[in-house]
Amino acid sequence: MNKVMSRTAQPRPRHRPPTRHDTRRPGGAPPRKPPTRSSRDTPPTSRTAAKPRTAPDATQPPVRPTDVFTDRLLAVLSGQRPVHWMLRHTAGRAYDDLTRLAERRPLRTRGSRPVIHDIGYYVPCDGALEVFARIAAGDQLRALAFRLELGQDLRWRCTAVEATARPQPTA
């Protein structure tokens, strides 16, 4: 069986930007001095050879299509995005199913936004993923399931969508 749980722990956002810890230098920048040589005096090889300083590469894990489509479907089914936002990301009858589901807004909550609790997937064959997600909507846990297929243009498209209906209030 090829069932995989794919949600990895996301780094927690910091509540404020990092501060300087080097006490040997003053907090402000030193005054700029006028250049002693003009840019015309500099040979062309030395101008192009200098590389701009950039931040070190932070190795981010690649974004999985399961995570991307779960976020997109959650936004549509909770009412945060319109249904036509998913038009080019669906194939077959999935768009019609998504339209019917979006009318009911099964993942909409009052107050807080719904949050993805867990994502898993099953690989039935090459080029297809059956994805399930647990969505924390308010104080309840709801389910979202969909199928992704890899097209000939090597883009993933959603071909089927299902979601649990919002529970009806009991009288």
C-alpha cells in the first residue's frame, strides 16, 4: 500500500524581525565617502567580475502538489476565493462538482478561518494521486478528498472533489 502522510512541520513565524547582536559596531551606517575613481576609469573585467552579495541560500523543501491543491480547495470551499479561481486547475467534471460544493460552503466557519490539520495521499497508479485532508474548522474536524492527475503538459489537475457537509444544527 502506498499511503503516505505528507504534512511536515512548518517553521513557526517569528513575532519580530531579528536584531543585531554585534556590540563592536555602532548601530548606524558609517558616512559614505565619494568615490576616488570614476566608473570609466575601472576596467570592464573588474566591474563584471564582482558578484553582488546576496543572502545565503536557505534550502526550502519543494512544495508538493498535494499541499498546493489542498490550500486552493480550502480557499474556494470556505468562501475566501471564487470558484472560477480553480478553473484552469481542474479537468473533467471536477469543476462542476466544485461549483456545487462551493454553493454550500462546507468548510466555512464563523469567526476563525479553517486550517489544514493533516494531509495524506495514496498513489493508485503513475501520474495519479488520491489526496485526503483533515480540516480544522472552528471546533470541528472536517474531511476533504480529491484526486490529482498529471496531464501531458506535466501539470497537476484536480479531477474529482468531495467534502463533508457542514453539520446541521440540531433542534
